Amino acid sequence: MFWHHSRFLLDRKRTFVGKVNLRYTGVIRPQGELDNMRILIMTLLLSYTLTAQAGDWPQGLGPHRTGIAVDEPALQPWGDAGPAKQWSHPVGMGYAGPVVSGDHVVIFHRMGNAERLEALHRVTGKVVWSHDFKAFYSGGYNSDQGPRSTPVIAAGQVYAYGAAGDLHCVTLATGKVVWSRAINDDYQAPDGYFGAGSSPLVLGSKLIVNVGADDAGIVAVDVKTGKTIWKATNEKASYSSPTTITINNQTKALLITRMKALALDPDSGEILFETPFGKQGPTVNGATPLAFDNKIFLSASYGIGAELLQVSSDGKKVTRKWSGDDILSSQYSTSLLHNKALFGTHGREDLGVAALRCVSAETGKVLWEETGFGVAHCILVRDRILALNTAGELVLLQADSSSYKPMARATVGQGVTRSFPAFSNGQFFFRSNNGRTGTLTALKLK
């Protein structure tokens, strides 16, 4: 029924649904041959999956939405000339970060009246494919009208969530549109301060979206069709992207909404637990929650602060272990966890006051601080951190809880580097914004 409410039906210039048909050939094969074929197909699929996933950065904050790179060698400091630049590519408005799978680097941005989703070759930076979707967002508190939500790559598909709440699925190989729907229009979700900006989460056959509408605060759609499977809560949307938490050896969805943190069953939408997190007024929840050892770390600025929650053994309630607004209050960047320490930004970009801090995850004690560092996105590569602040400065430092130990520093971008960066197979991809234009850059790190 949602198609009847889609703005795409009202826009006669749009074509938005593509179907892939598998045709039966009529050939009947012996059971033994079928079994052998099944084994061969499963072997090939497993081989492909392992190859495709190794070193990929398929969503904001990496493979597990923790900011941690997987299967990467240790990074070495670069020389005085800075990291080697491989290529750059012009982009338009927006704050969606790059994502990487195989040879494809995917970026989502606004050019004129279109939200453009395009794939570049990771080595050359050449455009492999590009697809424009009509843009409907007219801007709110920020004049930038581009998409805020970083795309997600899963099982050969790319999922993109535009600033006006338009949800798209295309094939990674060709960019062919599989389905699109104006999901925020379907449920009459408000734009919020900056439009839609929470990246969807793929869990099995479901794409979980923080829509923020009445009776459809969180919506799960079928990854193949885009049709709604379930909807839950009346929670307004945040700018924090959902992630996962393991409860009783089962994977659940973990979200921060406008005013709560909650976990739910991805199959049914049943709420497992929820706890207040947020503040009325001109505030934003932007950082993604971190789940580890039956605990959850939450962080926000605007007087909300940081807190560590303990999840009960049955996964149905949480208790607060520590909290405070002078520990690790992040405006929107997500902290890293390494060796029982949290590394991240304390402060706000709009106030011009932000420090890089290391905090004990067990006690909330601040272990060290580098003042004036600026708001930064951090990526952990083994025992070293790549920290890119909004002024375009990239710092390599040791992930050491005893003190701040920088190893190399270079200015790599011009303008504002606010978007999630990506790291894959020794390459660092980041986006710079400069008014209505910007640049996607690839660096080769040792």
C-alpha cells in the first residue's frame, strides 16, 4: 500500500522500480547432479563472500559500525610530505560519507536538483556508474541541501537514504535501480533540524530505518522489495545510526532515537528494553551507540552527556554504571573502544571547543586529553588511530590509554571534513565540503 503514498507516483518524470526476473528453463536434472550443483554453488558463494568482505568498509563506521578496521596491517607514520594522494573526485552538497566494497567506492551527494549516487573505481577514481534521483529536500537549520545519511552496501546491493527521507536500493555492480520509495512521506515523518540523517541498518532480509513518524518511529523494510515488514514505536528520529548488540547469543538492533536508547528484535520489531537518552530543545543525538561485554556506551553533547549502561542477562532492562557531561560528550562523532578504553571527541564543532580524550570504559575516568584537537572521526587500525578533524587535519596516533602519543600529522583536506571517512586495504577515503561543492579524496597509507 505504501506505493500509493509515494511522491514518486506524483512525479511523472520519475521511474523508480526495477525488477529482476529468474526464468525457469524447463530442464529437469537428476537428484545427484542437483546435489553436486548445490555444493558447488554454496562453495562459490562462500568463497565470494569471504573475498568481498575482507578489508571492505561497507557502511559508516566500518564493517561492524564500531570504527574498527578488519584484516588491515599496522599503519606506519608518513613523511613530511604527508600521505600519498591517489585521486580526487568533485562532489556536490551533503555529508554522506564514502563506503567501499571490492573495487567500488560509493558516494552519495547532491548536484543541482538531483541526489546523485555513484560508484568510483577505488584505484583510479574513475566513475563506474552514476544514478540521479530527484532531490526534494529544501534545507532546514543548515543551508546544505544534500544527503546526510551514509549509504550501506550489503549482498551486492547499495541502500541510500536521502535528506527528504527517500529510500533507494540499486545494484552495486551497475547502479541499476531495484526499488525506491519516499518512506518519510509514506508515514508523514517530520524533517527534524537537518532532514533525514540516520543511516539504515541491514540485518538479514530486513533494512531497519530510523524514520521518526507516529506509529512508525522505526521501520523494517524488505531488502529485496522495499515493502514494510513491521513498524514500531512513536519515537522521533535522531542522527545516530543504528547498530547491533548481542543478547543471549542473538543479534538485536540497537538504536538511539530523539529521546531514547533502545534495543529491539529485528525479526518482529518487539522492544526488548528502552531508557531515556536525550533532551528537549535544540539538541541532537548523533553518535552511534557502542555495545560490548553486555554494556552500552552512549554519548551526546548539549548537556546530555555520556553514560555506560549494563544490560541484564535476559536483555530486558539496563542499569546505569556511570554518567556525566564532563567525560566524553560527543556532538556527533562516535568513540572507539580499545583495551577497555574509549577514545573520542569531547565537545562541539559549532562552539569551536573540542578535545580528543581517552576515558576508562569501566569507570568513566578521563585518562588523558588533547585540548584544541577539534571534532574528529576516528578509525582504529590494530593499535593505532587515524583521527580526521573537521579542519581537514589527519593525525596518526597510538591507541594508548597512558598518554596522547601522536605519530604523524598532515593537513589533507580543504573546507570542512565533517563526513564519516572510510579505510579499506590501506586506502583512506574522505570527503571535504566547501559551500555547495566538495571533493572526495583517496589517500594511500603505508
